[in-house]
Amino acid sequence: MKKNRNETDIIGGQGSLTKKEELALKEYFSKKKKNISERRTNKRTEKKSQDLTA
């Protein structure tokens, strides 16, 4: 049996987002995406350097 979740909508609330809120979210998600891709690149670089030294 599934549990019912009562979660509030944090983003946006009752009305639509303002332009300032939209811009802030866009900036947040782009930074987050950039950090994730940098971590993946770093992992690949580390793995390649380990393979070369082994």
C-alpha cells in the first residue's frame, strides 16, 4: 500500500513565477549542471591518469 505524501509546492507557491524568480532558478540550475559536468570530466581525467600509471 502506497503512502500518501503531503508536500507543499516550494517553487512558485500560489501564483506564477516572477521574472526575477525565473532568472534565479535558471541561473541555479545552469550552475548545478556545470558543476556536474565538471565532476564527470575530473573523474574521467583521474581514471585515465591512473590507467596510464598502472
